[in-house]
Amino acid sequence: RKMGFPTVNQAPPPGRLVPKEGVHLTRVTVGGLTRNALTFIGRPTIQRGPGGELPPLRIESFLQNFSKTVYNRAVHVEFHRFLRENRSFPNPEALRRRMSGDLADAKRYFARRGS
């Protein structure tokens, strides 16, 4: 939300396989609504701990055309395509620019598929 891209956040399910770290094109269902989304799997490199350590692995999905608050709801993520590897960004603005480009890629991908 602080970056201007509100997300549905999930902790990786214990004992379950998780797709490759990076940015994925997905469709996410939450609260009875399904939306095209960008899903990030990884450790945000812009938020390091006091000793420089990365935070725990997380799953964050930015749903297109979705602005509801959804806490404590079941979330289903359907993976369509791997978009790119996770990488470090020098500052929040560089990350915002990359996320905007990723969102444009996602819109083109889903438009070609009619969703």
C-alpha cells in the first residue's frame, strides 16, 4: 500500500511447494471476486532488517481493478506465467517504475487471452 500498489498478502503455506521466487502473472480469487494480478514471491529487498538481513519469504498479489480490504479471507492464486526474477532496486521510485512496467505487461498478457 505504501508503494501505491495495494496487495493481498499471504505467508507461504507450511509444507507446501511454492512457485519460483519472482514476479508471476496470476488470477486471484478472494471474497468471491476473481481478478487478473501480479504476484510477487520472495523477500522484499528494499526492506532489510537492522543487520542487513532480508525479511521472511512472502507472497503478495496486486489485483487489477480491486480496492476492497480483505483480511482473514481465503485466497486462491492461479499461476499463468512467470514474468521476471526478483531483483534489488536502489530506491522506492525505481521499484514503482518497474512495477508499473510489470502491470502493463500483465494487462497485455490477459487482454490477449480475453480475460
